Amino acid sequence: MMWGPMRFFLVYILLRSPSTRMRSAMIVCLKRRQGLTMVELAITLAIIGVLVAAMMPSLGRWLSHNRIKSAARDIASCFRMAQMLAVQRNQASTVEINSAAGTVRVLDGGGTAARIVTFSDYKAQFDATRGGGNGIDFIDQPADGIISVTFNTRGIPNEEDGNPIGTPGVQNGERVFVENNRGEGYWVEVTPVGNIRYERYKN
């Protein structure tokens, strides 16, 4: 229940009054004032409006950051899923990255899509300032904008040309770079031995 200035004033008088009759009158008055007045309601709504307006920029930043982080996490999950399918089914599985469509698909050994990640769902896009100018380190051969990374039955990734990714013996692998419209970016990395991780690289 909202207590307006008038109600506080009545309570103050009630507590300070030595007269029993006065106290009884104040109690009756307080009991009659149970609801919100229009002024109290208007003030309450105004305060709520100010608080919501103050929170909107922070809320927008949080939502944008959460979406791009989720995009990176789900791309990493696609690589892990393809790796797991290859090992479990003893059949090579592929992650297909379509730079033009902004999608990442997991294809099982039979070519069936097991999972699809669509960048527009996260308000994200490839970071064209990274990778080979399209936000992707992996080899595109032929240069058609559709890049495949294939995991063999041991869970080791290979480039589209059939060669191992990256440089053997080097810890860092190939990366996919994604960003949102606020300039926040995450990369997803697949190493030559099949380790998969993602990390924020710019604000």
C-alpha cells in the first residue's frame, strides 16, 4: 500500500496526540483512507517511468552482448557436435559455414543437417575485417563462400581441401569471427588436434 504525505502526517499527529479522543478520530480517518489517490498513483507511475527509461540503455547493451555471446557458443557447439557424431558413428561429419547466408550447419555422414545456426537470430554477422576478409580463417576451396570443415572418425578436423587445419604442432588453429552492431566480437577456434573454444576479442 502506498502511503502519501497526508497519511504520514496523520500518523505523526496520532503518535504525538495525548488526547484519547483525538487518537480515535485519527484512527477512523486512517481506516477510511485505504486506497490510492489519483495524485499518489500518478507519482508512482512517473517514478516507474523514470526508472525504466534510465534502465533501457543498459538493458539494450546487455541483450546485445548476450546475443553475440550466444552466437559464438552455438557455433562452437556445432563444431563439437560434428566432432562427436564423427567419433560416435565412425563416419566423417562436416560443419558447413555459409558466409553469404550467415549460417553454420552440422552435416552428418549422410549429408543430413543435424543442426543449423542462423546469424540473423542473434543479430550477428561475420566480422569482415578478420580472417580472409569474410571473418573466416578456414580455406574456401573452391572460392564459393561455402566453407566445409570435416571431422574424421578420430575427431580430427580437416580443411575443405582435405588437409589438416592450421599448422601441425601449433596450438592456435583456425577461427570464425562474429560481431554485433555495437562492435562486440567473439571468435570461435578449432585447433589442429580438435580442441574447440570461443572467446571475446573486442568491445
